[in-house]
Amino acid sequence: PDNAETWMLLEAKAEGDESPAVRQIALQKLARGCSMLSKRQSQIFEWLKSRAQDDEDSQVRAIALVELVRGWKDEPGMFEFLRDRALSDFDNQKGSFPYNPRFTALEAIIEHYPDMLSKRPGVLALLRSLAVSDADEQVRALARLRLKSEEW
């Protein structure tokens, strides 16, 4: 949205509406309505990162991660940001749907950064740790699947 009034309304809804569904839709409208030529591109990138970290609802955080990868996967630091979310999200499952931001982040890493998995120090150890000892069965299963599919 290039109209400042529309932008402010959507941002207010995405940050402050009590309904996770409304926050999610407003977030998606902002992310998808932001032209890559828009002067707001870097603003929305940083804003989506904050939503992916700070929203109280796991579904909204997961959708923010999806939108970040959809529009900004090649931005410097995205791999590290996703790795942090895979490890550190406070997946409280308070959402209206069982979205899992940690799973979403790990899935994005595996799908969009396959070459990073073998080149980055500590990634193999991270996958092994997640596959064995993560509290979340979805995350464990995804890490195991990735480990089985690779020749390490």
C-alpha cells in the first residue's frame, strides 16, 4: 500500500488487533502490497522481522516468516535470522491454528538455503541436536528427514 493512510491502518491492525486472524491478514496485505521498488521495502522487511519475533500468536509469527522468505530470502542475514527463529521461538501454540514458527523457520532453511546446510559451521550439529532432543516432534521429524536425505 503506497497510500500512507492505508499503510498506517494496516500496520495498526497487524500490530494491535486482538484477533490473530486480523493481524495475519493485515500483515500479509502489507508484505504483499509492498512493491520491491517501494521506498517502504526496507521498512517492511524490518517490520516483518519484528512481527516474526514478537507477535504473541504463533500463527502470526509463522506467517511473518513465510512472507519474509517469500520476499526477502536473499537479504543479508536472513539465513541467520531463520536459524535464530528455529532455535529460539517461544512457540506457545496460543494461536487459533497449530502453526509452528520453529518448524516454519527450519523448513525455510532446508528449502531455500540447501547449500548453507553443509557450508555453515555448526549447522550439522544443529540438525543433529534438533533431530534428537528438540521438544517439538514436528521439528525433530523435519531435522531427521533432512539428515537422512543428505550425504554428510
